[in-house]
Amino acid sequence: MVFRCSTRRRRWTAAALAAGVLLGGTLTGCGPARPPADQGSVVLRIGDSFPASHPIDEGGVIPFREYLERHGPAVGLDVEYFANGQMGEQRDMPTLLRKGVLDLAPVSPGYVGSELPMSNVGDLPGLASDPCTGADAVLDAMSPGKTLFEEELRPHGVRPLWVALITDYEVLGTKHPIERPEQAAGRLLRSTGGVADRVVDHVGASGVSMPLGELFEALSRDTVDGTVASPVSIASYKLGEVLDFATSGAQLGSFTVTFSVGEGVWQRLTPDQQRVLREAAAVAQDGVCRKLTEEGETAVAEMRGQGVELVEIGPRQRSAWNAVAEPVQQSWASDLESIGMPGHRVLAEFRRSLAEAEQASRGEN
């Protein structure tokens, strides 16, 4: 028998579910425990933290779920989907996977830096500049056998299936345009946390932590001078209406989202069930990188149409911005080494994965 969540149970909060797990497992997301894979169909609980209109959902989560709904039943897989933060925020996802409240969920290392500090490697500036090759490189660097998986992800019960990488982090702001890093000194810049905080600190700006949804009002009131973010991230918040300029080509980092399965769940699946999950993941990885590429081009065009000045980072300025990236990369790795984590090894492995992904992409073209 396969037990399904009732409508009432779907509305339980993540806090209530997690509390039930912590109190001895008396409460689960779908009532009675699900059978092991070898005893019949398995219901996979999918949690999502993005709205359906977000490019990560449109390009990745939706086709991933649809593939599982079409092909899963043939191998004994069924899915239950919890949309748009119903089961918790992004920072909750690793815990919900580890506790078995969810089986599949997006994990953003930038939001859980204390739990998964090495998984931020894909966010570092000056490395990935393309959503497709960058995501392929992150997934490869997180695969079984690699340092990142064996020493961080597996111990936390997280196995990435596919990756979305929002690249092209830029300085977007008001007032005087920024062409060189030193011109950011003293500015108040909203930062996304994680690696982005390091970038803001390195250029001498003051970081301000706030939700992206509050940035429009903050810019309008001159409470902050700008942000370090991707045009893709800011497009849906209409920030082009209050921004004066945006750098183009500064390559100040990325934002990684790994759509992951709980390691314990993965180990209980049959080879055929694992195969279908891999196939669904391949569809999602291809779709989300293409969608993010399209959205990036659209977002830049929209900003231009709204009168935002695009400050192109040409050859003369390139070396100055490169001089930001390298120290941030090295300080990130060194800080991890200082607490006993192989930061330099993870960085070197990611560089190799990125070079291989870029070479493969050139071969396809």
C-alpha cells in the first residue's frame, strides 16, 4: 500500500514536521512510514522553495517533476509535490532532507554556509560565467568520489542530482557609476551572504543584509547604494526602475542551487528507480541552464530599456576586477583550511571540472 498526504496534512508547516521528527519520528510528512523500494512503490516527497514563475522552476523543477510523473510509475516511483516554500525556506532544506521530512529539495549553499561551506565553491568570483558549463562543473565537482561529496555532502546526507547556477553577479546601484573596484569603496551594498559578502568586503564597501524584496524601497529611500547580484535575480522585482547603473562583465560570482535527494533515500532505491531519477535530472539540468541563459539576456535588455546605464568592463578594467577575484578565491580556501577543511583541494577540483565542462562545450559547438 502507498500512503498519500491528505490535503490537510499538506498544509502542515515545516516546523511542525521537523518537531515531529525530533520527538522520535512519531510525525511524518505522509503519515505511516513508506515501504522500502523492494516492497513496492515509493512516494518521493518533493519540496520547492521557488515560485512557479522563477526560471529555476520553469526550466528545472517543473520538467523534472513532469518526467518523474510520466516515467516513475513504471519503476515504482510516485511523487508528492510541496510548492513555493510550503515545507520551509531555503535555509531549512538540508535539515528537512536529513531528517526525512523531504526526499528531494533545492539546497542553496549560500544560505547554509555554516553547514555546507565548501559547497560555495561554485559561487566564487572570476570562475563560472556561463549557466550551462558552470552548472555542469558544479555537478561534476559534487559527484561521488570527489572531495566535496565525500567530505561534506555525503556526511550531511545530501546527494545533488542537478544544479542551477545563476551567474554574472554584477554591481548594480544608484548615483555614480562604478567602473573599477576601488570606486565601490564606502558604498552601502546589499549582499546575498556567503561568498558575495567576501566580494563586498574586498572592494571596501559596507555589506547590508536584507531580503531582495526589500531592496526596491531601500534604493528609493537611499538607505543603500546598490547590490551585488545577477540581473536574473533582480528582474522580477522591477529594480530597473530605481537603478541608475549596472556593471556588465565584472564576474563577481554566482549563486548555486543544487536540487538534491536525501542520501538515505537514494540508497534505498532500486537501480531502475535511480536511473529514472538520473534521467529526470538530466532533463532538468539542460532545461534550467537554457532558461537562465535566456532570462539573463532578457533581464539585461529590460534594464537597458528602463534607462539603466550598462558599464561595460573592457580590457582596461578587466585586470582590476580579476584582482578582486583571485584574492577572494584564495582567502575562501585558506579560511576553510584553517578549520581543517580541504578548501584548496576543492577549489582545484572545481577548476578542473570547469575546464573540462568548457572544453566539452566547445567540442559540441
